[in-house]
Amino acid sequence: MGRQASVETLRRFLVGVPGCEISGVDMTPDYKAMFVNIQHPGETGTLEKLQSTWPSMTDADATVAGAPGTRPRTATIVITREDGGSIGS
């Protein structure tokens, strides 16, 4: 059997928005950027009561364009380290 990881080595890396599916994970050859697809972000709700409006924000001072109640959109996000290093090191 494979090696079992101890609790100390397990950390949450990414959590998706309600109702989404995280898929299509890929990295650049130098491991400095990770691409992740966010599919179906809250689309299982009704137009009157969506599970999520991602990537639109719902607060008045949001930096992402969009109004509360807008339809959720599928997207690809890019994850990098603040220090420019490789992910996982």
C-alpha cells in the first residue's frame, strides 16, 4: 500500500464556490503558475435564487465587475505565489 500522510502534512489548498466543479488542473513547466478551471459555479439554483454569482461580487465595494444576482460564469483562474517562487515549495 502507499504511504499514508500524517495530519501535519495535509493542508487545504483550494476551495471552490458553492455548486462548482474544479477541473482541468495544469501547471507551467517551472511550477510557478497553476491553472484551474471552475465549472458550473452555482448554476444548479434558479435565476431568483442562485447558489453563487461567482465571479461577480455581491458587496458594494467589490473590485470584480458584476452586480448582485448576476448569472454565475465558468472561468479559468491562475494561481501564483506572492514571492514568485514555485508552487509546492
